[in-house]
Amino acid sequence: MDWREHIMVDVGRQGGQPCLRGTRVPVYVILDNLAAGESEETILGEYPSLTRAHIRASLAFAAELAHDRIVPIPA
């Protein structure tokens, strides 16, 4: 999955945090929820603007960051 299709940074939105495209939901919100054991269904129910692709993109983004290198994020 190419997470770049689903994640963007806009300095005027959420303080420049990486957010899921088409929403105001920061990526860290999804990752925090998954780390806390929430299911995809629960997350999608709490954030109706999200899709399963957003959740997968959040995981792919985190995995790439874990490689400990600089990752450009599209605007």
C-alpha cells in the first residue's frame, strides 16, 4: 500500500501533524487506538470519515518511520 495516497501534512491543519487525507484526524490517533487494542470496526465507528484504507495507510506510515530514516510527507 502506498500510504502517501491517504496521508498528508498541511501546516494550517492540526498543527502540521500528518493527517488522513479528507479528514482532520491525525495519524497518531489511529495508531494510539490500535495500540490500545481497539478494533478497526470500533475506530471506524468513532471516526465515520475514515475508511479501512486510512487505517492500513496509518500502519504502513508507522512501519516506514520505524526504519529510522527521513520520510518525505506530501502536502
